[in-house]
Amino acid sequence: MRLLLDLGNTRLKWALQAQPDGWLARGAVDWQEDLATTLTSAWTGLPRPEQVIAASVVDAAREARVAAIAERLFARTPTWLRTPAHACGVRNAYAEPQRLGVDRFLAMVAAHADGRAPCVLAGVGTALTLDALAADGRHLGGLIAPGPRLMQQSLLDATARVRPERPGEIVELADNTADAVASGCWQAAAALVERFATRSAVRLGAMPALILGGGDAAPLLP
């Protein structure tokens, strides 16, 4: 039994895995919440895992907070996954492999193991990450851009008169500021994903499968 932790920019996601394809419990906590209280409430009463395995894109201080909670509740020290040059059939394109987010590398490992390559992987969260993965497991590289919600917040922070009075809807042609801001940012993200997939097809040798992941992936679906 393993407790799997995904420390993202906005939230910590966790799942208790009983078997390779069996899940006993799962959840998420926002970093702005009281982490110790929320995780203690969620994890108290769970079976003690044999391992705690964590992937992180956050700072060492937050990693230490999570590790302390896991050690207190389960007497287990997390194993922190770090990005390698190559593993599980996937070869990292970065000259400095550790600078590629471990979440991006693990997504490529999963896609390769599932036989989905050649593919483009889009991680849609605080950041929008894009990676091209060849059929033989070669990572060809990728892009990083602001995620749709961060785009919207950046626009509001940098302007004086763009002040929507409500959350916007995603539409093709907006007739008000709220919908225009939301639609512009979400459609910009979708357009970048589509352009990256089209341009990557040349180097991948075929039109790639598109794999969307992340907390904000659903609105980008056709």
C-alpha cells in the first residue's frame, strides 16, 4: 500500500493506492488552507501505507511541512521523486534534466507505458506546460506558459479599467468584459495547445495523440 503525493503550485493532491489499479481514498488541499489540520483530518483512520511517494514542484519549505505531517501520522519518511535524464523508457530532452518538472516527466512515463506515444501532453494548471513525446520515448522538448486562470489574473493586475463584475463564461464571441476576458484567456490556451500539436507533428512523424491533464484541463476539451 502506497500513499502518493502530488505537490502542485496551487494544491496538494493525494491518493492511497492499495494495488496498482486500486484506490482506497484520495483528496486535495489548497496551500492556502491549514495544511496540518486538513491532512490530519483526511488521513487519520487510513491504513498505514508501506511507502509514501511524493512528486513536487514547490519549494523545500512546503515539502518539509508535508514530510513532517506524513512522519507524524504514519511514521513514514516520503521518498521524493526527482527528474532524471532517462527512466522507464523516456529520455529527457533537457541538458539539465533536473530542471524539467517532475510532474511533466511522470506524465510522459505514464503515456509511454500506456502506448500513447507519439503524443503531445498538456498540463493545464497554474502554468500551461506542453511536451512532445516520440514513439521511442524521446522527449523532444516543450513549452511553458501561464495557465488560463493566471492569464486572467495577470490581465486584471496590469490594467486599470478591465474590471469584470462577475466570473466570465467561455463563448466564441463575447459581448461583455467578463466573458471577453475569460474567453480570450481560455481560447488563447487552447490555441497554443493546438498550434504546438500541429507543429510537433513534423518532428514526431505523425499527428500526435493529445493528452490533457491538470486541474483546469476540462474547459479546454472541444
